[in-house]
Amino acid sequence: MTSFRAFVVDEIDGKYTPGFKTLTLADLPKETVLVDVAFSTLNYKDGLAVTGKGKIARKFPMVCGIDLAGTVAESADPAFKPGDKVLVNGWGLSETFWGGYSPKQRVNPQFLTRLPPAFDFRQAMAIGTAGYTAMLSVLALEDAGVKPGNGDILVTGAVGGVGSVAVALLAKLGYRVVASTGRPKAADYLTLLGATEIIARADLDKIGRPLEKARWAGVVDSVGSKTLGMAIAQTHEEGAVTACGLAGGTDLPTTVMPFILRGVKLLGINSVTCPVARRDQAWARLATDLDLPKLEAMTTVEPLSNIQALGEQILKGETRGRVVIDVNA
């Protein structure tokens, strides 16, 4: 039987043990659709999983990788047939279901999204969960009534995956984007993506007053903690803040004052179990609203063999934009 290498975490003698393991088709889960995986990607959550610095896997052994894109090889479900091009974002991959860091994977058909014709597998994984989350954040701002003429939009963690895609999307949609980053050398990169202004991470990474001077019509935050608290305190009346990440911490130092005195809306973004209809809407909008040359500018491709080093880098904030993982390399 054909064997292949996958990146697996296991628990051996009570110790979290990540590494490569040789598998066969017989080792894969008893799901009804077999996918030949072309690419996966690297998200912050993947970094936590492959390094063991976050308790992502809930059962063992577990193939890591919260994203995958590839071709259906076998299907016992009538909704999919061999040759169909598909992708998966979230749905508990790398937590309770085996994920995309494997050249072959069996997947629950309810998790599959058909690959939009606008993208190939590499581009779909350049977007990945981070880019799809950025699109969900933009949709949430639109639903909250935040329009391009309302004022500046703040994007925190702007050099990261969510931030990079959010900057590119918002700029194309006509918003004036202010990008926050702790890496001043990335200014040219963020300007290329469409940021009009760049501010230092330190300007936000502090505990301020319950209400600061109003600066933002909307916010896309992937950092959390003090940064999110400050962003909320600086948001205009009837503005909206989306929260989709915790790179800076899981705490939220804030008060009720922005919500009851300015009517600020705090919108949580759930990319893992997001309903199918909303997923389809997000991917359809990505196909029309994401500038592919900008996507290319923010993307690098790395072999799966480098995944542990890459995991360390993303947790340290040393990666830029989107990292696509070639699971066959």
C-alpha cells in the first residue's frame, strides 16, 4: 500500500510529541471523501499546534493543519465525485479531525467547499483561514453599516496573515486603511497592499482611558488584549470592531463606556464553525474583491519539511503575509 509522510502530534507517556510519521491510506480516518491534498497553509493556530505551545489537538494522534486544498480522489458521498476541486477551512481540523499536513486525507463532505474558479489550489491556500477570516471581518463591518466614507479603518497585526489580506481587501473596497505594526521596516510592504497610513504597535499596546479620542470608523483586530481594548476606546460613535485573533493575549482590558456612550459594536468572528452559506459568501467576495497581484506579493511557499521552524517563526511574529505549505515537498 502506498505510504506518505504527514506531520502528526501524539501524546506519549503524557508528553506532547510532534513530528513526521509515515502513514498509509488505512491509517486515515473513516470519512467518506478522500482528497489528494496539493497545499495547506500556515496560520497562527498551526504554529501553536506544531510547536506544542498551544493545546490545539484534543485527541491523539492528530495530523496538524487547519486548511487544505486538493482534488477529490474517492467519494462515497453523491455531492462530490473524483476530480472535484475542493478546500477546507477550520471545522476542527487539527483539533478533533485530522488536518491538511498530509498528501492524502479523508474528510467529512460537510466540511468541503468547492474551489472558486477564480483561484488555483496555491492561491486558495495563500488565502487560507487567515484570509477567509479577514473577509468575514470585512463582511461584519459592512453588515454593521461601516462604509468607506465613514472614516479610517484600523487593521492591527497588519503584517500577519489576517492583517495583510484585510488591508488589501479594504483598500480595494475604497476604505482609507491605517495599518498597525511592530515592524517599521514593513512600511513599504503595507503601502503596496493599500495602507494609507502606518502606525506603531506601541501606540495601541497599552492600557488607556475608558474613552480615547475617536479615530476609527471600524477596526479589524487580530491581536486582542491591550491592543483591542485601546482600539475599542478609540472607535467613533456607532463604529464597529471585529475581533478574530489573540496574538497579543486572550485578555481584554476595557470598560462598558465605549459601548454605552458611543454605541460601539464589538463583533466576534468565528471562522471555525462558520455556517456554510456565510463561508460561500466570503469565498465569493474574495474572488471579486481580492487583488491577485497583491495576494502574490504577500505569499511565500514552503515545503512541509520546514513546518516546525515555520511554526516557531509565526509565533514570534517573524513571518510576513501568507505562507503556503507544499505538503508534497
